[in-house]
Amino acid sequence: MMHKAFKSGYVALIGAPNAGKSTLLNRFLGQKISITSRRPQTTRHRILGIHSRPDAQLVYVDTPGMHVGGKKALNRYLNKTADASMVGVDVVVWLKEKASWDDADQWVLNKIKDQSLPVILVLNKIDRVDDKAGLMPLVEVLSQKYPFTAIVPVSALHGTQVDELEAVITKCLPEGEALFPEDQITDRSERFIAAEVIREKLIRRLGQEIPHALSIRIEQFKVEGALTRIHAEIWVEREGQKNIVIGRKGIVLKEVGAEARHEIESMLESKVYLNLWVKVKKGWSNSEQAMLQLGYLDSGST
């Protein structure tokens, strides 16, 4: 009896901000490594999620949302990081959540055309579509835009057709040995993920108020036996934003800290002492020097 050849490769997850890339990655892995929120541009870094299976190892590359415009250093970094995600990969998975086709979609498609790679188009958030039969005309229209390897409707949030999608992706991968140890699920450190958890809790708590002006810098991450001691700075750009993050009588910072600590403790399987404080760094999102301090220029941006 012949055994199927083992497959392995890199899979770029691309799409507009808030298309659901991080939610899909977490669903593939069965655990959370990439933070999520309803706010666009929640993901700011290139993150690898490694899914090891008996027949294959799929290395997913989660990236910031691709977006037109934005002249700040942070926007340039996000787009450059998203573009770089398609270099050296074996498959591109493009997530779309809108039923329409616009200039931004054409802009993404033009970037894809330059890569000469298998491209799977994923229509995400079908849980919001009442008339599933209405998806067929959309699939037909989109199939005329580009010779996609497949067009797969899914709900990353609820897991609908995610296994079917991964089967399609696996078929596109080359044969080869595993690229990472079987028990490794990401290339990011616990220190990095802790900072991301703190940022996620702030974004979710503050809604539309100041998500893009927020960033986290871990000053100390020290393991002391059964206790992990974390000191983190929350960077904002204006004094008024600092007051919002702290909240009346410090309530926002206290509650966000408690939520973040609980999740970090679950991740580390350790007790955590988490100390947060807020600093005003005027114009950090347009300063490459400040972004370097925050670890944003780690993907070759200049």
C-alpha cells in the first residue's frame, strides 16, 4: 500500500484590513497566536503559524492588511510587510469579506499577478450571508477576474468549511520534509505575544477611540521560578489619549491589565505579575526611530 508523500510549505494569508486573516489562522491552529478585534489593522507584524499534521506541515504567514494610501511610517511598514509576505511562499490565500469588487481589490490583484503563485480566493464571513445560494453568482463573477486555483466560502469565526479550505491548500504544497519541529506553533516569542495580548485588550476596550495611536513596549520579561514578571509601556501620541487609556480613577488600565494578565497566565501556564504604565510619545507612528524601539522595523523596512 502506497503512502501519500508528506507535503510542506509556506502559505501567505493576505487581504484587506479586517478581512479575518488572524481569526482564520487561529482557527487553523486550534489556538490563539494572533490577536483579533473588529478594528482594521489590528495585525501589525508578520507572524508565522505552524500547523503540523500527519500528512503535511503548513506554515501560515499572517500579515497586516493590505491597504491603499496612508503616508505615515507605520502605514508604509504595514504595506511593506504585507508585500514581503508573498516572497518565498508556495501558496497565496486571499481573504475577501465584501461581495463587491472595488479599486482596492484590483490593487491587491495587481500585486498577486506579479507573483506567479497558486492563489486561493476565500470568501470569509459567510455566517453573515442569509441567502447562501446568492454566493454562486458572486463566485462566477470573481472567477472571471483571475484564474484562481479555487474559490472557497468560509466562516473563519465559526469554522465553517475551514477544513475543506485547508485540504485545498495542502494539495497546492510541494512534497518535502517538515520545516519546523512538530511541537512548534509560531516563530514569535512569549514576550512578543504578551505585548500583543495587552494591545488587543486595549483595542477591544477602547473601540474606535485611539486604536491606531496605541503600541506596547515590553520593558521587562523575567521568569522568577513559578512567577513571570512583566513590565510594559503603553505608548500613545497625545496627553488626551493617555487619560482615555488610564480611565477615570485608573479603572480602564486596571481592568485591561486584569484581562491581559489572565490570558497571559493561561498562555504561559504560570502566575504573572503585570505592571502597565502609559507614556506619551508624540508622533511615534510617523517616526522610524520610535518604531524601531517598538520592534516594527524587524521585517526589513527602512
